[in-house]
Amino acid sequence: MKSLKYFIFIFSFVIKYAMSQCDSSFVSFDVIPSNVNILSGDSCFYNQDLEALEDLISVNQLQYNSVLDIGTQSWFNGRLKLFVAGNYGNSSGVNDTIYILPESIGNWTSLSGLYLEWNRISLLPETFNMLKELRSLYISNNILGSVIEDMDSLSNLIYLDLGYNEIDSIPSSLCNLNNLQYLWLFNNNLTSVPDCMCSMSIDWSSDDSAWFPYFAIGGNNLCENVPECISSSENFNVSLDQFYYSFQVESPQECGSVMVDPIDIVPTSLSVNDPYPNPFNPGTSFNIRLIKNGKLKISVYDIKGNLVDILINNNLPAAAYTFKWDASEFSSGVYFIEIKTSKETVYKKAILAK
């Protein structure tokens, strides 16, 4: 009996020891932070995936105790499958701004989902084309001026969100993304798009069951020689709200500009300060300066995109104004204040905390 117990003890020890060991290409971690989700496998993580995370932290001088602490991570059999690193201001993303993506990001060859919203990324590294398993790429609200030329290397993409950047051209290789179902290009600096886009199997005018458009390209400079599938799209002048993508907004193309003397150029039609206080209860105020005479409409929407209040909808002379929103009759939550003139629309987020 003793020999049997001894055998079981030795066998259990050997199994436990063997299970704690990783292949030479992987590293084991004793403690797994709560932001890391292991979908399959054990606590062994691929060296090169970790190296890219470490480089990302280092080059942007982010403050993390471990490479596993950054963002939200999902791993499958030791490979990074999902990485959420948007600068959302909460624990699901990064704790500071990402400016640079290191070349080693090409190590993430098993990555299927990448979320980098609300950072200040201006360039995608050449190795980005190595992310061939990528299915979802959300990189809105950055300062990208372009995308990689060989976009078709990301052949598994289904969701592509490039909204609210500074992109001025789209390569024709985008047309070869045969699996793409969602394409959001709104609020960039596009003056043209490839004619071949009409060969893509995208529903140019419809929304899905959650009211998200499959395609949207409002707020650009598409004024001439626009492919018919895009110019006739019901979403040609549509964007999503900049903060939470919770509702669609009208964003016309910027066309019809004329040459004027530079000294006569007015950079914007209005200036809007952030609401204060924010969070607030029950009221918050904000200052607006109208540069020119014109119509001003101020609307308030809830988090679901429902119109809940209109503060003003009148023609006003150019001047400085202060508006207050009394939310005493509304429930706690996130609201969006839409300040709209004939030339420009600005959104401000306000949080009612009762």
C-alpha cells in the first residue's frame, strides 16, 4: 500500500512538473492578471507575441509592471488572439496614449482582433501586413494619414474601422478584401476612392440589426468622380457619433470651396468649450462663440441615440453665448450635446450623476 501511495505521489509530481514547463518558444507566468483571458491552453505564452507587447510599452513609455498588464488580452494555445488597447479612459484599454506601433507587431501572426481607438497613431509599420489572421481592426480617432499599400494581405478582415483619422487616399488593394463586411471611412481627408471598390461584396446602403451601417464614408472631400456604388449609397453622407458609435450622424462631404485671400479665411464657424461641471447634477453649462451670423441648433441625445432635448433652434448673430442644460428631469447616464450650424457640427459628452 505504501509503495502504491509513493507511486501516486511521484506520478502526480511528475505530471505537475511537466505541465508547468513550456516549450522553448514560450514563457510561463505564475500569476495571470484579470485582464488576460486564456481561451485554450495553459499559462505558456509565445515569446515573440510577448516581445511585441514589451516593445509597444517601451517605445511609448507606458507604465506597466508586466507585459500581461497592458490592455485586455485573449490568448489561445499560447498565442495572442485579441488585443484591446484603445485609450478609453478605463481599465479595458491602455493607461496612456499610444503614438507608435513597433515593427515587432508583425509577430502577432495569430491575432484576430485589434482595437486601438483614441490614440495618436500616425503610421502603420511595414510589418502590419503580417497580421494575416486579423478579422477585426478598429483604429478610429487616431491621426493616420495613410494605410498600408498591400491591404489585401489582411485577407481575412471582416470589420475595418478607419473613421476619424486624416487618411487622404485608399489603395486599390483594398478592393481585394473579399471577406470584408463592414467598412467605415468617415471623417477623413479623402478626395477620391478607387473605382474598383464597386466590385466589393459590401452592402453599401443598409444597416445591420443593431443599426450599424455596413458602409459609411461621410465627412470627407468626395466631390468629383466618385464611384457610382458609393455616390449613390444612402450612407454617402453618414458617420457614427465620435464618442461611442451609438448613433448615426449626418456628415456631408466638404465640397464647393473657392479660392480666397488667406487673410480672409476663418478656420471654423463656431468655437465650443467643454461642459462644466462634468459630471454634473442637475445642470451643466458651456460657452459657444459663433464666428458668423447663422442658424444654431443645440440638441441633446442619450446613450442610445434618442433625442431627449433641444436647447435652441434659431438664427443668431455672431457673438459669444453661454448655454445651460437643466437635466433635473432626466435619469443618470451619458448624454451627447450636439451643437450644429449650417457649416459645422460639434459633439460634447456630458455625464449626469445623480
